[in-house]
Amino acid sequence: MIWISGALVFWVLMWMLNVKLSRRPSSRLVGLLVPAIFGVSILVIWEALVHGFEISPVLLPAPSAIAVRFANSLPTLWVDFVQTFVKGAMSGYIIGCGAAFLTAIAVDRSPFLQRGLLPVGNFVAALPIVGLAPILVMWFGFDWQSKSAVVVVMVFFPMLVNTVEGLKASDHMQRDLMQTYGASYSQGLTKLRLPAAMPFIFNGLKICSTLALIGAIVAEFFGSPVRGMGFRISTEVGRLALDMVWAEITVAALAGSAFYGSVALIEKSVTFWHPSQRKR
Amino acid sequence: MISRVAPVATVVLAIVLLWYAGAVALNSAWAHDKAKRANVTLGFNELVMDTWAQEKPRLPAPHQVIAEIYKTTVLKKITSKRSLIWHGWVTLSATLLGFGLGTGLGISLAVGIVHSRAMDMSVLPWVIASQTIPILAIAPMIIVVLNAVGISGLLPKAMISMYLSFFPVVVGMVKGLRAPDSMQLDQMHTWNSSRSTMFWKLRLPSSMPYLFTSLKIAMAASLVGAIVGELPTGAVAGLGARLLAGSYYGQTIQIWSALVSAAILAATLVAIIGFLQSITLRRMGMVR
């Protein structure tokens, strides 16, 4: 009982603090503090409720138990991380996004192909591509190559659509101006249209960064060597070692956020001129 | 019309041709192997014919997939466990339930975020962070845990769909509910309208275009969620189960037919939302 009422009191106190903080004039500190307080209070309440209701660790382990497990199995987690994220997701991400980018530039000179590719690309981007995972695992074997192939297929079309869309982003006046300068096609591309496409390209890169990790993990459900995040999750669920599963999820969340964050950081420095990046 | 259809048709045709060529390339090894054991040499025509008609090809040709789909939809009874329609329905019901729950959760979160500054500052960053967690990776755990609690069947799959589909709705609706500019908001103020009137008469109507765009993404996402949610249940029912069973037994044609029907399902669902969108927006006078 004391855990539950404690959790409730803590929740109310933290929420009041947040309401108070959010009424103050916005600053960087407040902007970071408020979500941090919210996150911490969720963790505390989770912990308290697990103790309060005496939830079995087989169903939902407490955050403290997960943290202990995380600290104790760092080597395993690192091996899994390298297998799934570095070998599977990253290689697929680079190949897939690179290929999509090059394809977009290749079809750039043919409006006919563009008009054909955009609807098809949009359609494919909405399909459950994850379903291709078993087939690609069959083709490329159990190791990271098949995971990488799944990621390539998953990221290709969102990236293609965004890049093609982006290459159309510069307006007529600007293109006409380049023409009056006597710029060649490649000059127009590198000096005007590619920079103008950058916000779209980075939008695609950001969407793909989350897709890549998902693709690599799900592909491991269909067969993998005895390491990797997806493999660990599915086997530890079978052994009901949920604290290990949650530790693996923590790794995935950290890796995913760091990946997304670094793409966003690069975006900030490349597209500093775009209205959405200006300080408000 | 021609100028819009012709490019798409060309690209689709190119994909189909590539598919047939790929089938020849990927399946020829097995065809050669078979011919060697039977002590016959294959001419080009026979080779091609063989690669397009194998029983367990590495890549089935499109007509094989279509034949399999026809066989498992039209020729089987709907109640049969081999009917693709039955499996499709299992997936579809989980998708729709998850989509409904996700949309409800998404819209209510967005309403809270727009009306409460504290919620805006504390919840929104975590909503965005929640999507960097590859939720599909947790899917097996959610299914197993909910099964252990006694919740099984439709709901666990729908939960995964919900988690995937609420995010685009939150983001889209926050944008949409904030779409009215300050002139319009001031106008409402001068009419002394309450917050709820402002919500129902101004914010909600102007959020409609954003809502429908998000709903399309949410629908596609929740179908993916439902399919992945079916993987760990031990391949009982649903398109995801067909995928897993097919991959266990090397039934490539079955995998592809499940995939193609999932694609058809996704396209139909998104098209329905697109249809509703065009009707609603036209009646609201928002089509430009």
C-alpha cells in the first residue's frame, strides 16, 4: 500500500512541479528539465508499482532490476550491438540510402520516369516490407548479410521518394537564374538543387534511421547466428528472462536515439539556412 | 489521364519484367542441378520454362504467386484454415482494432498537448523518443507477457498496432490543431468563445487535412504491427503466421502470396482513407 500511495503522491508532486516550471518563460534549461522530470517520475512510479502490486519479474521487471542486469551483461550486449547495429543495420542503411540517392539522381533527368517512380515508390513505402525478411534470410543466409539486405529494401523507397521530392524543391526563379548564369546541368545540380533538396534528404535519412534498426532486429527473428539483439530478445523471452530482454530494449532505444540524434545534428549543420532550423 | 497512367504503367511493367528475369537467374541453379541428375541437357527455352514453374523456387514467378492466391482465396472455403481470406481477416481485424485504439489515443494526447503547456513540454519529447525504440523488437515480449496475464487473441496484436499507429496521429494532430493562425484565434476571442467552442468550431475543422494524412501512415504502420505481432504466436493464424510457416517449410510461393495479399490489403486500406479524405474535405470546402 505504501508503495502505491507513495507513487501517487510522487506523481502529483512532480506534475505540479512541471506545471509550475512550464509557466515560466521558456529557456533551454526548462525545456530540458521538464521532459527529464517527466521521464524520471515515470521510472519511479514503474518501480513503485512493481513493488506495490508485487508484479512477478516474469511479467514486468522493475527498472532497478533491469539496470542491474544491464550492468552485469555488458559484454553480451556489446556483442549483440555490434552484430545487429554495426554490421546489420548500419551497412544496410548506408547501402540502401546511398543506392536510393544515386537512383534519384539518375532518374532526375527523365521527368517521365519520375512521374512513374513517385507513385510506385509511395505505394511500396506503405507496404509491410518487413514481410520480405524471411525470403531475404533464405537468400543471403543467417549472418548479417541478410539483415543488411532487409534494411536495404526497407530504407530504399522512403529515401528515394524524399530525394526525388527534394530535387524538385528549388523554384522556377532560382533555376532560371542559374540558367542565365550559363550553368551546366551538373553545376545547377550541385550548386542549387542538391543544397535545396537537403531538408527533404535529411527527412528521409531520419525516417530511415529508425526503420534500419527495426529491420535488422526483426530479420533476426527468422534465423540468425547465436548473437544479435533480435536473437537475444526472442530466446530470452522463451526463457522468461525478461530483465535481459528489457536490457536489450534499452540498448536498442539508446542506439536508436543516438543514431537519430546524430543524423539530426548533421542536418542542423548542413541545413542551417532552413526556416525550421532558425532560433525562435 | 494518359500522361499520368503511362509512366506508372511503364515502371510497373519494368518491375514485372525484372521479376521474371530475376526468377530465371535465381532458379536456374536448381534447374541445372535437376537436369544433370536426369542426364538431360537443357535448351534455353526449357530452362526458362523450368525456372518459372518450379515447386519450391527461390523466387517464384508472378504468375505462380497469382495462381496460388487464386487457389487459396477463390477455390478454398472461407472458413478453411488454408484460405488466405481467413488469414487475411485475422490480420485485418487486429489491424483495425489497433488502428482505432491508436487513433483514439493519438487524438486525445494531441488535444491534451495543445491545451496544456505542461503536457506539451513533458509528454511530446517522450512521444518522439518512444518511436526511436524499435517497438517491433519488443513485439514477441508483449505477446508472451500479455498471454501470461491471460490476455490473448486479438488484443496483444492490436496493442502493437496501436503503439505504431498512435505516433503519426499525435504528431499530425498537434500540427493540425495548431494550424489556425493567430488572426483566426483572435477572431474567436472577440466573439467571446469558450475554449471548447474554439476547439469544436475552429481547431478541429482546420486539423482535418493533417488528420487524414496521418491516418494513412498510421494505417500502413498498424498493418505492419499486426503482421509482426503474429510472428511469435507460433504461426497459428494470420498473414504473419503464413509468412513464418512458409519460411519454416521453404514454401516460397506461400510466403510470396501472403506478402502480395498483405500489400493488396495495405493498398486497399490506404485507398479507403484517401477516398474518405477527398469526400470529407470536399464537403468541408477545403479542397483547393
